[in-house]
Amino acid sequence: MPLRTIRDVLRSKWSIERNQRESARSLGIRPSAVASVLTRATELGLTWPTEEPLTADELDRRPYGPRLPAQASRIEPDPVKIHTELPVAGVTLELLHFEYLADRPSKAGWDV
């Protein structure tokens, strides 16, 4: 969620005193997103007067924690190997998929 939207949710709820549905409607987001931002802010002890002096980076980091580094993209299956292996008798797409997973173990054997 963009930082500006987080600020607008907090301002809408705590300064203007709108309920969650009104806040969501005015910002064009779902009420569950408003509830999520407010829950995180309340758990961290943020209120509207103490929120204003925070820099954009601090406000972004506090409700959601530090940003995680981008994960390496997964290795895609080799379409040429699939195309050449499938015509072989007894080879199925499922078998090739299990071989692919066996070569790249992650998350309990599933590459998601």
C-alpha cells in the first residue's frame, strides 16, 4: 500500500473521525485494508498527533517492518527438455514436474 494511502487512512480515521467504511470509500480502497492499517498502527502505539512528525521512511517501516530484500526469481523449467522428453513412452508431464522439483528442493519440496 502506498505511503500516502497509509497517511490518508490514519488522518481520515483519527483526525476527521470517519468510520472504516467511510474512510475506505473516500480513499478508494477496501474496508479490510483500512482495518489492517489501523490495527498495525494501534499495535505500534501510533496516533495521529505522533504520526505527523515521522518521516516517510519511518512511517513506511514502522507499520510493516523493514523491507525484505527482493528474492531471487525461481528457475523456470526448460521447455526444450519437456518437448523432447514427453514423446518418450512412460514419460508424463507429472513425472517431469516431480523431477523438476527434486532438482530444486525448496519449501518442503514445492517450488512456489
